[in-house]
Amino acid sequence: MECDEYPFASTYQGAAGPTGKGHGHYSVRAVNGKHNGDHGDALKRFYDAHHVASSHPFCVSIAN
């Protein structure tokens, strides 16, 4: 199990935001480590494919 966070740590609203880790404006939950790694890889592919750079806004939609 590993800790994962939302918003993503790679975003300004996430755990790695402008005020640094520990500023408390995100949720953390323990998740399967492989799933966490797979999600990180998928997120990096999304950033690369859509040319998302630091400070570029994007929207996250959760679908069932």
C-alpha cells in the first residue's frame, strides 16, 4: 500500500502545490502500490500527449 493524493501531487492544487507538501488542502488515501504507479504513468502520458506544462489549467472528469 502507498499513499495517493487528490488533487494530484503534480498539480498546483495538489500536495506539491505552491505552498509545499503538508499545506493540508488535499485528500490522502492508501491505495495498491501497483495501481498507484500505473496511474502515475498514465497521468504522465496524458501530460505529454496534451502538452500540459506547469501552470496550464486542465479539468478532471470522473466517469462511471
